[in-house]
Amino acid sequence: MEIPISSSFKKQTTKAIVAIVLFVLFYMVLFALAVGLTVGCLVLGFTIIVAKPMLFTLVFGIGIASLGVLILIFLVKFMFQKSKTDLSSYTEITRAQEPQLFAFIDVIVKEANTDFPKHVYLSPEVNASVFYNSSFWSMFFPVRKNLHIGMGLINSVTHDELKAILAHEFGHFSQKTMKVGSYVYHVNHIIYNLLYDNGSYDVMVQKLANVSSYFVLFINIAIKIIEGIQWMLQKMYAFVNKNYLALSREMEFHADAVAAHIAGASPVKSSLLRMNLADNSYNHVLNLYTEKIAEGWISENVFKEHSYMMRFLAEKERIPIVHDLPQIANDDASSKFVKSKLVIENQWASHPETEERIAAVARLQVDKKATNTSPALHLFADGEAMQKRLTSKMFSFVQYETATQVVDFDKFKTTIQAKMDEYALDSLYNGYYNQYSPHTISFEEVTNPAVSVADLFNDETAAWPSALQTLYADYQTLEGIKNSYIKIRSFDYEGKKYASNEANVVMQMVKKEIDTLEERLKYNDQLIYRFTLEKGLAQEQAYLYKTTVEQYLAGIIGYEANMELMNAIHSELHFITEQNSHEFILSRFRQFESTETNFKNALQSLLRNELLYKELTMEARNRLHDYIVKEQVYFAGTSYDDAALNLFFEAKNTFHMLTDKLYYKNKKAWLDLQASILNKA
């Protein structure tokens, strides 16, 4: 199937080809100079050795010869490196095992006019991809691609949606015009290798330096020349990468067009809209099992739990379930967030936004296809058995320190519901507090008190916190444009185009909007407090409500103090990530003693807090107690004490976790009581 190429795709292809040609010319000049330098160094080294044969001239001559050779090796090392995909978490399947799935893929590759994959693999992920082990020579000798399908993805889509997703993946390789993207990718990879992938090369250079101190001089000269080459390559990398990413975005649009022509526009749209929920649901399940490693929890079928989690979250957001899957509309995907009025073309994104992709597919006006809305899992001979097999393999990589136990589905549901309820806020709030935590609340009387709860948390008011976060982000972006951290020529704001040097003008506009919205939120918080306090009087809960709010506000102060302490620790201990003299390290640790004393006192305060008692095991508490009461020595003699540092970082991470937990528990205690009063009003 040949899909018409858009004018924007052709434009980006031309730019990408120009980038490739310029890089090739640039590299050929570098290579020619390196060859000339190598030949010159070899001749000079040989001449020195022959002129006066002795140990010194032999070593000196070899050192000079190595100078050119090292630079030449640096410039050609990418030709001998191969990129291999880690298949340890993948499970290969064959046509004999899954005939219906392979027949399904047969239809797609035929319609996409591409080759059947060399291998088909399954993984637990919510993802699909076409991949191959690539090297420099892949540019000239075609390599058969492999297909990877995640069971988490299969679990989240219908038959037609999986067809659309796989058609999209094959669409990247289905037409000759797509090969330009492959060439640009390889050029990008070559420059990246020369700039950053130098581990084995550095080891070789270090071994050569250890042979004789005479070599060090020439190695240092070679390194300085290589650093100069890398500086030039960095400029070239930015140019090539920018064109590659722009072409990559167009390739995504084109692959979506292939998918829409093969499977229909509707499955492309519905699968795109559901992916975020599917991925979040999967991560919720995995996070639960990560937390339960100490208890030895193992799932029998993580994908059954994934399906449950998708429906659970969909019901929370009032998203309808159709064909046993959440049916997400455009409004559902974005209604909780206020979009930015600042429009900047993201030159460094490899994929367009979901909204852009959906809009592009809609513009294709593809005819509707016959629909098959059965679950994609039905393509397997025994879907549940395959899910259990993949689950077992996934958990086999986890190292448990205690006896394992397979958790039944009912226990999983009870536990995950309790976990979600721990963080859930009453629906009464309409999402008002999801992204918002007031740092101050005025207790003063108001002249125009609220009449009903609906006045406080209507749709307009509930959108204010999201709008404020968007304005904060816009202000930071504009600040980046003003200070030239973000290099662009122009941008749009509220539909009007501005030059980059006008960023300050727009910043002032955004600042006024921020000030206005902050005042609105401040006054609304005052209305909420006074209204709830009034209703609490009638329910004899006014005093409890007032003290709970005060406790929350005091907790905010404590939270900010702890975050400042964390920042101080990060700043004062940054030196341990660098190479420093022993004297410098010891002096910095002595300076850290005062901050560490404050840290231990703050950690002790958290450990004594009754609200946090159940957050840690007794073993963890004992380790933290040892850290607090014993003086820690992090550097002794000539090396760091890894055990002491590991204990400190455990204490630091636990401190951060407990600080976050206490902050949220105080917030939830306040909001739960407030909701209880308001629901009875």
C-alpha cells in the first residue's frame, strides 16, 4: 500500500538529506586529515628510530606514531560497534505456537507492503516496536526487522486497535521514502558514538599510558586534538539531530496514515487516547508489587490485575467502559488540564503530541473499515496461559530475601483499593486540590460568603489550580526565551506572533494573569474556610476543623524546612561525585557536620511522629536509629566508606519519603474532615 507523501514530509526529507551530505563531507575532511597525520607520525617515528636506534628513541618514536594512530582509531571506531537489544525480558513465539496471531500479522505486512518480521517477541510492557540489531554496515546491507509486542499493550486494546498499532510500526519501514529516516538515524548514532560512547576507547588509551610515561605526552596531545574534533562534532550533532527529530515527527504522522488506511481512523484514535491510562494502570500494579517485595508478594497473572486497574481508574474518572475497555474521548484526556496559550514548535521532540496525531488522522478522511472490537487477547491460542507465563518470567528477575507467596486476585483488589483510597480525595472537590495545596489560608470574615458548596468547587473554580500551574510553566519558558536558554526566532501567545526579543513583554502579561489568579484562589480558600467553619458550628466540629487546618498549615512550614534541608545536603555533598584530593574531601565532610546534626534531629522528629509509625518496618527503624546515634565516618585513609555512605543515603531517601508522607497525611486529614462537614451541610 503506497500512502501519499505530505509536502511537509518531503520538506523535512530534503533537509535531512542536506544534513547527511554535509556530515559526510565534514567527516571525509576529518578522515583525510587524520590519515595524513597518521602517515606523518608513522614516518617521523620510524625516522627517529632508524636515525639512532636505542631504547629512548624506540619508545619516543612509537609514542609519536601512536599519536596519529589514536586519532585515526577514534574516527573509525564506530564502524566496529554494534547496537544489540537486550532480549532477557522478551519471550519469542513461533507460528506453530500462535497460528492465529501470525496470520493476523501476515495480513498487516501484506497490506503495508513490507516483509514479515524475522522474529516475533512478547514482553510484559505496554508497548510495541519493530527493532533490529544495528551497526554502521546496516546502512548498506539491509537487516530483517524483529517485532516486539507487549502483553500490557495487548491487554489494553481491541483486535482492530492492535492492527492499527502494528500497522503503524510496520509503516515506518513500508516505503522507500522511509529509508531516509534510517540513514539520518545512523548518522546521528555515529556522531553520538564519537562524542559519548568512548568507554572501550578510553580503556585502550589508559592501557597504552600505563606502558610507559613517555607515551603520556603524546596521548595528552592526541586527547587535546580529539577534544577539538568533538567540539566541532557537537555543533554538527545539534544540526543533524534537529533535522532528524523534525523528520521523525513527520515519520510518525506518516506511520499513523499507514495505520489509518489499513485499520481505519477510529482504532488509531481510540488506541492513542487510551495509552496513557493503560500505562498508568500498569505502573500502579507494578508499584504495588515493588512495595511488597519485602513480604515476598508474587502475582499469578499481573495482566488480569492490570485490566482491573484500568477499569477501576476509569470509573473514578467517570470514563465509560465499552467492549470491556475504557472508552476515552478527547475531552476526557484533557478536561482536567488547562492548555497553555504559549505555542512554541518543539524542535527537540521526536514524537508529535497525541492531539496533533489525532487531528492529522482526522484530516485524512479515511473510509470506515469493518470493525472487530473483540479483545486482542483472543488472537492467542490460550491468552490467559500466555499471560501467566509472562508474569512468571517477569517476577523471576526479582530477588526476594524472604519466602514468596502468590497473591490471589481478591487480596490484590482489596490492597490496591486501600492504597488508592489512601491518596484519593472526595469527589466533592471536583479536582480542586489535586494540583493545589494552599500554603496560607486567611481566617478573616468575608463580606460575601458562599451560599452553597457548588459555589466553591464548580467547574470554573476547579480549573483555576491547573490554569495557575500552566501560567507558571509559561512564565518559566518565556524566561528561558528571554535569557536565550531556549533558542527560537518567534513564538505565539494567545494567537498572536511575537519575536523572541519580545519575550519580556509577554512575561509581564503572564505575571499579571498569575497575580490575578493567585488572588482568586486565596479568596476562594478564605470562602471555603469560613463556609466550612460555619457549617462545622452546627455540627459541633468547628474547633476540630480549625485545629486540623492549623495543623495542616504548620505541616506546610515543616515540609518547606525539610525540603530546604534536603537542598542543603545535596549542595554540600555534591563533591562526592567528583574527583578531589583527600584533604579537600575531609575538609568538606567536616563542614557538613553541622548540617548533618540538623538532619539527624529532623529525621528523629519524623520517626517519633505517630502518623508515620506504620510507614517503616522495625528493621528499617533500627538501621536509622543506628545512623542517628552513631558518628559516621564517610572517608578514611584514602577511600570512601561505602557502608557508611549507603546508610546515609538510605536515611536521606527515607527522610524524603517520610516528609512527603507527613505532608500528604496532614493535607488529607484536613480535606477529609472538611468534606465530611460539607457533605452533611
